Amino acid sequence: MDFRLTPRQAQLKADARALTDFIAAYETRCEEDNGLPASAHAEIRDAVLDAGLQAVNMPAEWGGAGLTIAEQVTVQEELGRLTGALWDMVWRPANALRFCTPEQRERFLVPVIKGERRDCYAVTERGAGSDPQNIATTATKNDRGWVLDGEKWFVTVGDHADFMIVLAAAGPERAPTLFLVDKDTPGIEMTRVPRFMHTFVYEHPEFTFTEVQVDEDAVLGGIGEGYDITRSWFTEERLMIAARTTGAAERALELSRDWAVEREQFGAPIATYQLVQGMLADCAVDIAVNRAYTHQVAWEVDQAGPGDRKTLHAKASIAKLAASEASGRVIDRCLQIHGGRGYDRAYAVERLYRELRVDRIWEGTSEIQRLIIANELIKRGPGVLDLPAAR
């Protein structure tokens, strides 16, 4: 086995770190102003394009960076160091947009890849969170196409995006179907912008859809394919969360190590005290083991054949569960090492403490990940723990 970064991965890591360092200059402004002005968005957009890290999950022939999953993990790990969720400004179009028709691709996906448009995914509802099959939003057929009615919650980037990917129950069969909908379509209303515990460069608004008329060609991927398309996205996205949380934890450890070496109490640096040393060591362990496993599974996804999908879905759940919970432990220790300063929003460890909490909730709660892993074990045995054999 060779666990070294390839030359391409090493270059991507360096490029992503340079872009991260550039974007980090906006962290304080984002925290103090609960977001960034349009001028800052434009500056960062240009920096992303200059770095060539736009749409890393889309093929190069469409204008994306065309990275493998392992390469994407390498990039996301660096971007995860950013607070204010500024990593989300390095846009990755929703994987569902890969299912666009050629006409849809030109209208929706290509402009997103170029940084000219932004998408958002509208799935969650008041009664449909961990169970998306409980959706109440409907799509009713008429002679002009489809009429959408319902509501959506937690629509991340919904304030900034100009079109939505909406999951609705279509027709009398209630077939789960995705629709591409311009946000300015009559009948769409942003009804509430919740105030969450983290500061996020974008918001997560709630929307209502009242007799929203869309054309027949608004269907993404086909009638009844909404769940399958959405589920296919989870394997990759959960790996990206594992990578980002690992990167965030590493930044917190770096800051806490430096703080412990420089901060003196009782006549000596606090790094000389064994209780602090123990916290630093535990942080290093949490980061090291989760980085290794996340990179392993990302590599497996790139190598996989069609029969590996369910096992890899469970492995991605292991990575997401382990890394998100480990990062929570790391940042809790790091805040403690900083003492009272760690409770100050001017310090990155405080911001990371608030921001990392959601990673145990979105894209599948920790409890849902445990169910996925347990179901795989029950149905197929402990093969989910195996390393892949050479093909």
C-alpha cells in the first residue's frame, strides 16, 4: 500500500491551502457582520476561479475541475479550516445536477460552474428531516407542466442562490421527483430566515411554494427518481464532511498547541502541564485516525465497481460519523486549553466550536449513520470493515 499523496494531490493541497489562506482574511468580517457584502463575494469568486478549484466535483469537459473523490477530499480538508463556513464559497454544484439534460446543463449547471449562478437543494420540511420519504410538498400535472405546493426548511444557500432543486411528490402516485425551479418564479416566498448558533456566510431560509408553475422540462432526472438521485449524493457529501471536519480539527489543534506553548501560568507554559499535554495528545489521535480512514474510503470510492455501492455507502457513514464526532471532541478540548479566550468570538476556536456542532446533524444525523452502518452489518456481515482486495 502507498499512502503518500500523488504529485497532483500534493499540488492540489498546496493550491487549496493558498486559497484557504486568502479567504481566511474575511473570517472576522463575516463573524462581525453575519455575512459578507457583494464586493467580498465577487473577490472570493474571482480567487476561486483563478485557483482552478471551482466545481471540483464536475467533469473538466463541462468546465469543472474534474477531481477524483480522493482529490476532492484533499481539497475539502484544507477548506475545512475556514470559519464562518467560508469553505462553502468554493462552490461544489449539487451532484444531482449531473443528471441534467444537455439543455438543462447549459441553463443551470454550466453557469454554476462558471460562478455566474448558484444552486440550493430544497429537501427538508417541517415533518421530513431524517425521513425524506415523509415529504408533503406536491407536484400536480397540468397542461403547462407541473404545479408545486408546499414548504421547505433549512435550504442552505437559499438566500444567495438563484435557482432551487426541489424534491416533491409528483402526481397521484406521489412519485419522489426533483424539479429545477428559478427562485424568482411566482409563488415562491422566503418566509423565515432562522438564526442558528453558528455564523454562516450564507443563510438556511424557509420557503413556501404556492401554485408554483414550472414547465415539463423542469423535471431533473426523471419522474420518481428523486430519492435515488439524492441518495447517490450522500456517499460523496458525507466523505466531504469527514474531510472538512478533520481539517477544522487540525486547525484548532495547531492554534491550541501554539497557545499552550506561549501561554504561561504559575510561572511556566501551560504546555508543560500533563493535563494539557493529555488533551493535545488526544486531539492528535482523533485527527490522525479519521484522516487516514477518510482518505482510505475516498480512494475506495474511486476504485469501486458497480457492486460496491451499498458497502461504500456504509463506509462513508462510518467516516462521517467518526470524523464529525471526533472533531467535536477536539474542538471542546481546544476551547478548554484556551480558557476564557476560547469563549471569545474573536478567536477561531470559539467559532469552530459553534460551527462543528451541525456536522453531527446535517446530511444525516449521527443516529442515522449508526442505523446505516448497523443495517449493513446485519444484512451483509462485517465485510464493511474489510480493506478492498486488488482487482
